[in-house]
Amino acid sequence: MSIEVGSKLQGKVTGITNFGAFVELPEGSTGLVHISEVADNYVKDINDHLKVGDLVEVKVINVEKDGKIGLSIKKAKDRPEGQSYSGRPRQGRGNDNRSKDFRSKGNFQPKENFDQKMARFLKDSEERLSSLKRNTETKRGGRGGRRG
């Protein structure tokens, strides 16, 4: 049985870290359940939910090229149709024509994921910092300049 995205498997928790839990899957491979994928609610301490040796059902959410396997316990749970992961019913847009018009005009932009937001933030931050350093160094007489 090969490990494919979307498949549900039984696994055994082999290790716990502050950011998630390592789960041994059939065929001896190991995947990581990130702390955000352990339960529907906020998980402050993963040890409140899992222990080494626990048998858990997980869903494969991604398989990286380097062999890393991303797993989810909360997505492996069967839910009634129309329920979100928070347990609340999903809010449908119904006949909201405003959202349809907005997208049809070409103004719709897909949401950024966390990595994209972080990369943009770091780039902006570095640009601002270098600009600030340039401006303050010239006022002090450059690097190593004496204050008088």
C-alpha cells in the first residue's frame, strides 16, 4: 500500500515535540502531525492530546519530494456534510451576487498562504531596515564615525 495524499491510515505515535507528533505508518515510514492538525480546537500542549505509543487514525495531507509526509488527525475524522473543522455549520454565500460580480470583474485574488505572507513580510522588513540603516549612518558620519 503506497502512501498517497488523501488516504487514511492507522499509525502509532513514536515521538512528540513542541510542534507536533511523529507517527509511524504502515511499511515503516514516518510522518509528522503538526500541532495545528491534532484537534479541532486550539492545542497549547500536544501532550494533553497524545502520548507516545498511542494508535491514531491519520489522513495524508501532503508528501514532499524529499520524502517528508504531512499528516492530520483532525481531517481523518468523519464529519457530517456541511460541518467545518471547527464544528460550526459552514456559512454559505447563497444568492449573494456581490461576491459573484466581484470575481467576474477580474478583481479576485486568491488568498496568500502563510509562507507567502511570511516571505512578503520578510522582504518588506529587510528593505525598511536597510533604508533605515542607510539614513542613520549618513547622519552619524558613516560607519565608525565619532560622535562629537
